[in-house]
Amino acid sequence: MMDSNKKITIGFIGLGVMGGPMCRNLVRKMPDARIVVFDKSVEAIQSVADRGAEVACSAEDAARQSDVVLLSLPNGDAVRQVVDAIIGSIRADALVIDTSTSPVDVTKEMAQRIKAAGGEYLDAPIARTRAAAENGTLSIMVGGGTSAFQRVFPILQCMGSEISHCGPVGSGQIVKILNNMVLFQTVHALSEALAIGTLAGVDGKTLFDVFSKGSADSFALRNHGCKALLADDFPPRAFSTDYARKDNAYAIALAESVGVTPKGARLLDEVFDLAQQQTLGEFYFPVFHKLHSTD
């Protein structure tokens, strides 16, 4: 656990769609901590600076000041770039926590580099929606040592309502990647069912309402199905098709690395590719539902 008698400094690098609200929750729920932030977007920085966060002049500056460094970045390449930047600046015994969704091999490589620099690395990817990030009710899947997990647990609790220690470094990413693989395929099945059902003469709302009372009920149905597919609402700057395809590609690579042929994930890669070809890449990923109208 963190020493309650010491004022901890937490660096937060990456204040995007999910990172911004996560950091705001951290500022609000840990008033005795110093929160030092950096992002390339001035607007993103301002949204947390207005709540009391201090602004670093660079990622390196944020890391240099911090006992714990949180990363919330778009992909594994961005994580690698930030680690490249901060590796010479992290404090001895610092903890670096990657809340991004990153490839397992990249995660393990970054953990080794941070360890060699005197720190410790945990992967802590997040699940659930942007609203959950705002409300501090994310599901956070953590890979790393038990003692390090216990130290950062109070920090993670500020951002999530379900904090799961999944095993050693890389385990959080494995669970998150597979979580998303299952989610994507479930949402695609709901999209197909909605298209088939409505064309066959059943009201879509009725279809999903009955699903919710039976064995087809799921988080995906109640959120992605009812709030996106039924509403035909696929806003940009949500969890986009581009990001979904990236995460699905991580699932394919993970499966192949252990000798499994991921047929469902490969099918979804084709669907995501078609959506991108039809300039839907920036929109909330259930937008692949629109492809049914062009079959």
C-alpha cells in the first residue's frame, strides 16, 4: 500500500477520450496527491489543469517529478515512444502503469526496460465505456507483481470500480485483448440479428428487449446494442473502428503466437477493413451495422 504519510506525486501522460476523465477522477479523489500531467493537446491539458492538476512541460518532465507514472495512449507504438522518452527520467523505485491496450510482447519488453532503469512496470488496460471513465467505474485488468499491485490499488480505485489482478506482467493485456475480441464479435452478432430481424418484420426495440430477458442478454446488448445499434448513433471520438481494428489485430497476433487459428477475429478484421474503406474509421465501432444496408 502507499505510505499515507507521504505526499505522492503521480504523473499522467495522455489525456484523450479515456485518459482525460480518468485523470480528472484522480485529481478529485486524491486531493492530497500532486498530479502532474502532459499531453500534446493544449485543450486536453486545460481540462485537467482547471481541476487542479499541475502541467509538465514534457513527458520526461512529468516522469522526472513522479513516484507513479500513468500512461493512457492510443496504441503500443505510442507506448514505446513515450517509454523511449521517459526511460532516462524515471525515479528509482518509480512505478510505471500502462492503462493503454498494447501488444503483449511490447508490454513485456517495456517492463524489462523499466526494470533495468530501476523502476517497475504494470500493465493495467481498461474496459467499459467513456461514461464509465467519467464516472470512475471502469474495469481495470492488471498484470504485474503482487506488491506493486497492492501499492497502486488505491490509485486504480479512483478510476475503476472493478480492479482485477490477472497475474504477472502481460496478463492484464492478455485479458483485455481477449475481452475486446469477444465484445467485437458479440456486437457484430447483434448487428446482424438486428438487420435480419427488422427486414423480416420484427421491431428492433422489441427484438432487443426480448433478448435482454433471455440467454442473449449481455453488457454488449444493453450498451452497444441498445445505445448505438438501435439508436443508429455512432459518434466520432468514441471507441472508433480504427481503434477496434487495432485491438482486434492484437487478438489475432496473440492467438497465432500460441498456435490458435482465430477464425472469428479474422472475420471481424475483414468487417473492420470494409468499414474503413467506406470512410467509417473514425466513428464508434458498431458503425459496421451500416454495412448491412450496402450488401
